[in-house]
Amino acid sequence: MKLAFNLAWKTNLKKNKRRLYWGVPSLLFGIFQIFLENYLGLLFLGIGIHYLINFFEFYNFYKTRKKSYFDNVNTEIGKQKIADEKMVWEFKDEYFSVKDYIHSIKINWSGFKSFNIVENTLLLYLNYHLSPSYMLSENELGTENFQKIVAFLNAKINKQPTK
């Protein structure tokens, strides 16, 4: 689940890091200019403070969401353990299906946009989702079964280049 969370937040974390890269030099340059009694430094000081405030606001939001996400994941894992029912994934010629203790879902292959493999984890993308809808790790299946599934999916879905 850590991989799914990191993939979802990757772009926004890069953007937030840029705020820090702009904020610190602007702030330091502004302070330096004020020290030299150049009042243009106030502008750079303001820009630096603005970027740093946005950086810390986003960072706090990210930390809150991360804690909430992993709390929800742990709660769901606990519910699945209590239900004591195995999750079943089926890769049929006509459809893909997943059954767990709450849901039973069948999706035609035309419903999938693509799949990808990141860190030995298979990511299945539905047509209407930007983030992976289903994830299956090689560690869960073993290398041979994982390769069989990847070969099957190559025939059913367009694979996106590994990032």
C-alpha cells in the first residue's frame, strides 16, 4: 500500500519541493538586500515567506493525509483478518474478477486502460482512473505465476512503459 500512496502523491511532492527551492533563496536574498538597505529586498522577503508558508501548509496536509490513509488501510486489514475470507483474483479470457469479504467484481478487459510493473508490483489501470485500481505483487504469487499473469495481460491490455 505504500507504493500506491507514493505513486499518488509523487507529482505533488515534487511541486512542493520546488516551493522550498524558491522560498529559501528568495528569503535569503531578501534579507541580504534589506541588510544592504535596498528596499527591493522586501519584495523578495515577501516572496520567500509566501513560498515557505505554502510549503509548510502542504507538508502538514500531506502528513495528515498519509496518517489517515495508513490508518484506514490498517483498519481494512483488520476487518479482512476478522472476516477470515481469502481474496480471489481471476484472470479469465472474457473478464477479470476480484472477490473479497465485501465485494465481488467482474470487469471486461475493455474496461482496462493499461497495466504497468513498478518495483515487481503489477498495477492495473481502469479506463476512468489515473491511479492504479488494482495492485498485485510478485511476492504474493511467486515469480513463475507472476510472469504467467504478465504474459496473459500483454495479450489483453496495452502495457505502459515502466517508470
